Amino acid sequence: MSTDRQAAQAASAASPPTPDTTPAQPQPQPPTDAGAAEPEAAGGAVPSGEAAEAEAAEAEAAEPRSADGAAPGSIAAEGGEAAGGATGAGEGAQPALSEAAAELAAQKVERERIARRKAERQGPVDAGAKLSGKAADLLAAVRAVESGEKPSPVYFDEAPTAPRRAPEAPAAPRPVRPAAPAPTAAGIDGVRAVLARGGAPEALAVQAATALGEDAAEQLAHDPWRLLAVAGVRPTQADGFARALLGPGAGPGDERRAAALVGWLLEQAALKGHTALEAPALEAALAQYGVPEPAECLEQAIGEGTVLVFQEPLGPPAVEGEEQPVRVLVGLEGYALAEESLADGLARLANTFDDPADWEKAATGPGAELVRAVSGHGLVTHTGGEAARAEPQALLEAARDQGLRVCLAAHAPAPGAVTVADLLSGAAGPGRDADGQFAVDLLVVLDAPQLDVETAAALVESVPDGARLVLSGDPGVLGSAGPGRVFGDVLAARACPQLVSRTPDPGPIGELVSGIGIGELNQVDAPGKEVVIVPVRDAGEAVHRAVQLVAESVPRAFGIPADAVQVITPGHGGSAGTRALNAALKERLNPGPGRFGGFDPGDRVVHVPSPGRAVPARVVSADAQGLHLDAAGARIVVPKEQVESQVRHGWAVTAHQAVGARWPAAVVVLPGDAAQALSRDWVYTAFGRAERHLSVVHGVDQALPRAVAEVLPKPRTTRLTGLLRALVAAAQEQPE
């Protein structure tokens, strides 16, 4: 990777763009497999109408289905939109219910409640939890700011206090919230009965009972739109279910429907990477679903504690006497608390580190600058391409020589590293001390762009005071599968030293990928056929040529076995998506009847235990316990009932599944119907997975150079940059 390209990407990541939150018009729901486009991991427009439902249908990594294989889409025969038509964005702002003093007091109550919740450190918080305090006063403040009726600075979050210094004595171990109890058989039967009355698939009973808790049946009977809490259920289906239970009175203006839609829209936005949405955009999305008074609906949701509201200053601080422009953001409580906890943790590490060391003798070679920066700071960011991953390795060696306890973590399995998931679960890594924190002095996290806000919050919270944390990654790759823009937001906040690697990616593949990173698709000199373009006319030819490359051409020309060649394509569906490619590759490389739920011993698969994680593995056998997999020597048993949703064939994967890993050879398949799915970060990620050889099965004509030059990553609405900047500013103002 060239220095100029890396610096440009780091600068781009450090300048969060303003997201386009104009809702799209509702469109007819396409078949799940109609196109090969991969769902957008980075958020763009607010998901609204049937367009949002179509985008959510092809969720990245795995596609959960009901226990009997039935899609949730078959809920109600009459399940069209309940709305007769979309209304406007609602009336103007409500008049303020109190003066500024009461508004400040109300906000203080809300902030104290959040602080108490964070102090408990008890894990994820249910998004629907009720709030306390004078919510009406807070709502009046929101509407006053939106309408311009009153200035904003006094209405919302005051500047956070500076992070505390390290405590004299170790804190008591944090209590761990017990896992939610599994639904009882009686509870599931009750839910099944309600679903049957409403014409919904009874196979959803377990999911609904798990999502809604022990009184799920009563909740659904009273408020059928609570069915939207089940993954995959869409508003049209929930509307049909509600009409079947409640009769004609279940109209688009029902308060229960509006409240459920607010939460559902924010959850759909989280699937696209947002941790919050601007209030006007959320109101517009509600209007597209036929909610008669979307502004009033949103106010009610805030008042009832379904969602939280925040204000964020826009632009530089206003001069004295001028009003500070702000944007009003609305978010779910769980993501809000995770983002605030993450900001607190990062600021804590940056400000409680008081043990600089002299590592000058170890500061030699390519990683010298990184070694110097980490020796004197508790939080450091490091950006670079694949070749730059050697620099964190050099840092770890220098730290070990100084007698420090070190740990290297990565998104995907990597030499000398534990995965972030295994580190957090305790399955691998240094373990935890008596306070529940990692027993490390230095933690280096590779693939930092893949950290979503909840994972990052859990990770940072576990790093002890006085330890060092290095976040390292390539800002040009695809972002995290979960909500947040953690690495980009930390870079944008400029809250710590930022090291940009000068180590270029080598060879023709490195030159090609470096150009893509700055928007240029260049022809490269590849005397050893390191890069080969294979033009195709249609999807059928694309599949044929991909199989030929994997099974014959690449092994014969480069001595790379077929098992070391990875096929990458934009989506799961379509005539040249992962399903079609995997079927053809299995037939050629490991034919069999698929007697274990569609799999045979020797099949190459990916195991998706949670969204955003794709673990390469191979099928070993199956028995009453489930499907037995081998993942780089580690044995995994996937229960029979989870095989369909968690395991898929892995000869061909999407770029989101491939990010963080590399193979000796990669075959990137670009069928004609994938043109709309391409973007600069997708192409950069896919092409960069190859180490020695890259074949591009090219059927998109000019869409490829156009995507590289013009289609930038879609922005995400997040709060981390502003929170972190405020904490750093407060720390700088605090007297020593």
C-alpha cells in the first residue's frame, strides 16, 4: 500500500461524511434470491417502506430461517400495507411545557439514570426499557430546537466530566447479568396459540417467546405489532397479524403500531450501520409507513422511554452571541449506552496512562514509529495495508522484551493472534484478573474497522487502567457488519496519536489494490500472471469459468491447490451468487448427496455463530449432537436445529465474509447483475484478499471502474466522534 494512498484513506476516515437520510419510496418486495447484490453494511438512506424490507431480506453472513424452513414472510394473506397513504412529516413543534430550569433538571435526571446504568456494568440493556424523569419537558426541548423556537445549548447533554484518574485500590469485580432464561414449554405453547389465531406461522413461537420474554403470549395478544421484535418479520406481516387478532380497528394510526415501528426502523438502521438517526429522517420514514402524525408519534416514543434523544453540535463552536447549529438524534438505549461506554473507556485509557517508558533501543525497523508512540501513550491508532501488519508484530516483540504482558487480537484467525470473539468469551487469550479485566499490559487489535460499537465497548471496558491499547487496521476495507463506525470515529476524533504506515503492499496485486484505494483502477504489469482478467458474457459463463479457474487453471499454473483458492462474489442470491457458485463447486470438488442437512464430509463451509462472524471450516461428520466441523484444528459441533441458519458452503463467500482473511489465490466473480452492488470499498476488500494470484471474472463492463472512481462507502450516523471529542476537551480543561 502506498504512503499517499494510506494517508488519503486515513484522512477520509477521519472526516465523517453527512449521511443521506432521505427515505426511499416504498417499492414492491422482490424475491429473496432475485439479485446478487450484497446487503449494505454501511448505512445510507433511512430504511423505509418496502425498500427497507427488501434490503433486510438478504442479511450478510447468514440468513436465519424459521425452524421448519418457512420464511417469516408467510404470516398473513391480507398483509399488505395497512396505510391508505403516507402523510406529511407532522405538525410543527409542541410549545415548551416549562422554562429552561425545568428542562435542565429533566435532562439531568435522564443523564444520571444513564450513568447509573453504565456503572452497573451488567451487559446489554433491553432497548424497550422505560425511562424515568420529566420526559415531557425533554420532548418540549426537542421540538423547540428542531423548530428553531429556542436555542439549543442548554437543552441536552452537557459536556461530560473528565475521566477519573486511576483508583488507588482495585475496583470490586463487576456483576455479570445472567443470561435470559430460555422460554418454557408452556410459554411457547401460549405464543403458538396466539400466532395461530392471527394466521402467523406457529414455527415463530420459539423466536417470539425468546424475544419477548415469559409473558410473550399476553404481549402479542394485547399488542400484535410486538411481533416486529422477531427477526425477519416485516411491518406488512405484522399489520396482517394485528388485523386478524384485533379486527378492522387495527389501523395505521394505532399508537401501538407507531411505537413498534419506531423501534423497528431503528433496528433496521442498525443493520445498515447506524447507531442513531436524525429525528426528521425518522419522522419521514414513519410517514412512509402511513403513520398519520409521525412527529407526535416520535415524541410519544421518546416520552415513554422506547428511544432516547440527543443533540450534537454541527461545525466549529459558534462565536459568542451566535447560536450553535445542532442536529437532533434519536437512538435505541442499548446502542446509546454502548457508544457512551466506549467513549468513556477510550478516554479513560488515553488519560489514565501515566507510565511512559524508554523503548528507543527497540525502536528499529519498519515498526519504529509505532514502538515510540506506544511507549508513551495509552491509546494509539495505526493505519496500513496488509504488509503493514508486520509493524504491530514488531511492537509486540519490543513490548515482550520490556517484560510486558501482551496480546494480539484479530477479527479473523491470524498467525499469533486470538480472535476478538474468543478473547471476549474467554475461549482464548490471557484470561481475566480478579476485577474481570484482561491480564495484559498491551493489547493490539488488528482489523479494527470490523469492530462494531457493542463489541468495541465490551473490549475497551475490559482493558485495565494504565494498560496500552493499539487499534490497527486498513480504513479502506468494508466496515463492520454491526452498528457503528468505531475505527473511523476514533480517527476523526483525533483523541490519540495516529500512526500511518509507510510500508507499501508489494507486487502487482499490491499496486492494483493501492490504486483502488484512491479511486483509480489501473492496469498493472503482471509478468507472472499475478493478476488475470477473465471476461464473460453472462452469469452462466461466469459460474463455469470460476469453477474452471478453481479446479484446473490456478492449481496447474501456480501450484496452488483448489482448497487454497477462495471465490468471492457480491451476494448470496442470483444466478452467480454464493449459492449457485457453491453448488457448482461442490459438484466438481466434493460431489455427494448432501445427507447431513445438505452437507457431506469434506465439504468446505463457513460457520456463522453470530452476525458478522464467518469462521472457515470443513465438515467432518454428523450425529445426534449435530454437524461436526473442523476449523483450523478446532472442533465445532453445530446443533441440528441451527445448521440451516448457521452453516453454508464456503468455496464461495461474500466480501463481508472474507474481510480480515487472505488466501494464496482469489477468484472474484462479478456477474452483470452485480453492478449495482459494487463500491470502492467492496472492490478494495475483495481484490485485497489475494496473496499470490488474483483472477477477476469480469461481466460488469464499465460498472467496475465507475464503482472504484465514484461509489464511496455509504456513511453511518453515529455519536462516538462527538462524545470522544467532548471527553478529551473536558480532560484538557481539568486542572492537573
